[in-house]
Amino acid sequence: MGNLALLTAEPRRAEAMRNWRYIALHTIAAAAFIFIVQRYALKATLESSLLWALALGACAAGLAFSQSNR
């Protein structure tokens, strides 16, 4: 199951799914990281932490998307 591209009839489609999975993972990791830094290290409010996590998660998604299309 690790090499799904060899098992499918359309290898490009499996490759695209891998790219979207990478983008989602990058987005979630960046949002979680900034939330933890804001909330616990900088003692920010919950609203502020969520707002920063959403904003930087979106930036991370854009960056991962542009990198995956190189």
C-alpha cells in the first residue's frame, strides 16, 4: 500500500493525491506550531492564537502548493 502509484491505472492521479496530502500536512503542522507558540509561549488569548494559526496555516498551504507545482 506504500507505493500506490504502481497499483493504479493513472499514476499521475495518485501523484496528485500525494501532493494534496503533503499540502494538508504542511498546513496542519504550521497552524498547530504557531497556535502552541502563541497560546503557551507568548500567553496570547485564544482568539488571537486561533487567528494567527489560521492566517499562517493559509500561508503555509500557499507555500506548499507553490512548491509542489515546481
